[in-house]
Amino acid sequence: MSGSCRFFAQGACRSGDKCRFSHELSAAMPPLGAPASWTPATAMAGMSVGAPDTRPPCSFFARGACRNGDGCLFSHAAAGPPSPQKAPAHPRIALPEGAPLFSIDVECVATAREHNARSTAQIALVDGAGRAVLDLYVQPEVAVKSYLTPLTGLTAELLAEKGTPLAEAMATLRAALPKNAVIVGQNVLKDMQWLGLVEGVDYGSLIDNAALFRSFNARYRSYSTWAQDHAATCLLGAGAANDGVAHNAVTDAQKAVQLLRHYLALQHDDAAVGLMHSALLAHPVAPSFAKLHPEFEGCCNGSRKTCTCGAPMLG
């Protein structure tokens, strides 16, 4: 055996019994920076007589994730117990004075196998009172591979009967949408980009419910973001979500307005907001259509874990 192990003296040797240096403690071998009261006995007892623990701090314990417990070679005293992280302040929304509130929602059909091959087939415009202003159906300009009927409620017969060209539907939408409108929706920016609507030109501003209702999970120190149906089920009562029934652009837009109104009513009550997020975190999450059907009628639905088409994720 070679000379004494300086890492063992500091309580930090990772080689254990395989170390080629001596792990025999002696009074002549105090750890670096040890106090005058240091003895081998106090070292073996974890410095229990009041001398400070001079081992390097355990970075895993500082993050609340050390698996070694009392057997860890690094100091848990220096790091201190992990402190729970409080949720960041929740956003507060002030609607611009005089600006009308609307919601827009879009349903699409699949035009190819890839999960991002979609074409607009229904556009809904709902006002701030939840009234349907427009319910427009669009006849796709390219061949449809799947109408995704269990998800969208759309069929070839429905679009053949009520569908109009997309350009005509967009002209109708722009004519009905005030230029200063505040538009609310779930990941609503995607809908605006999909339709080619421009902030400051076609509408005033956006409110994204996905950002309002995301819940900070203190256990994982991260946010959980919810689908609109999950938020509706938890906060608007039984039957508010689709619960296995096909989506509809009008009812989805109405739910977006209802959810925003719910948030505005309690946003200044921190305790109520906290209870809301506790409910969202505690309620079981129903599997999405994409999780239940990674592919439907030969079309990939973009589930991140089961996607096989190789197309970029929609986000």
C-alpha cells in the first residue's frame, strides 16, 4: 500500500477499497482546513463533537436528489437541506379598454401521412360573451387522405355541402373581425399563423390560455402545460370538455372564452389561483387523440413518443 490517501482524509475518496493509498486515519493526517480539535475519532463519527464538516459540499443534495443519504462521501451539512421552491408569480391580465374580446379556433383534415400535412376545414369566430359569430367550413384545395372524423367531427359530405374556398372564408373572417380585437385561445398564436392573420393588421393582440393555466410543479421545479379539455374538465365542471366526443371549432372557441373569464375572475386572489393549479395538477389527464391513435387511417398524428413519419413536430 502506498502513502496516505488525501482524498479519504477529506471524506471524498471514490475508489473505496480499491484505492492504492492508505485509508488508515491518524492524528498526523488531519484533513485540509480541519480545526485544531480534529481527531480520527471525530472524523469517523462524522464530526459529531461540533467541529465543522470540511468535506466538499454535495451538489446532488443541494438539488434535493442525493441517493446516498448518510453514506454520501460529500458534505450534506455544507449544502444545507434543499429548500422548496415557490411557484413564480402568476400572470395578471388587463384587457385593453374598449377592445372587444373574441376567440378563433380551427379544425383541420389530413392531406398526407405526415403529421404536419394538414389543411384548414373549419374556422369559428366566437365573441366575448360566447356567442358564435361565424362557423365557416372550407373545402380543401388538395386531396384529403383522412378527415380525422373522431377528432374533428368533419366528413366529406359535410364539407361538400357547406365548404367554400379558403380565400372566401378568410375574406368573411377578416370582415367580421375588429382590427383592435383581443383574441383568446389555446396556443392561439399557432392558429393565427396557420390562417395568416397578422397582429396589428387583422387584430389587436392575443391571450394564450396555455400560458395562463400552466401549473408550476414544485416537486420537479418545472411547469406542466395542459390541453384545453383538461382545464375545462377541472375548472368548468362535468361535461365541459369533449370527453371522447369529436371536437368542434365553435365549442372549442367558446370554451376558450369561458376559461379566460374564469381566470379573470380569480386572478387577483392568490389563494384561489393556487387552488386552481392544485386541481389541475391533481386531476387525472385523459390521453389525447394522438396518444390513443398514433396513426389514424394511415396518417401520423404527431405523438412525440410514437411518431414514425419523421416530420418535424408541430410544437
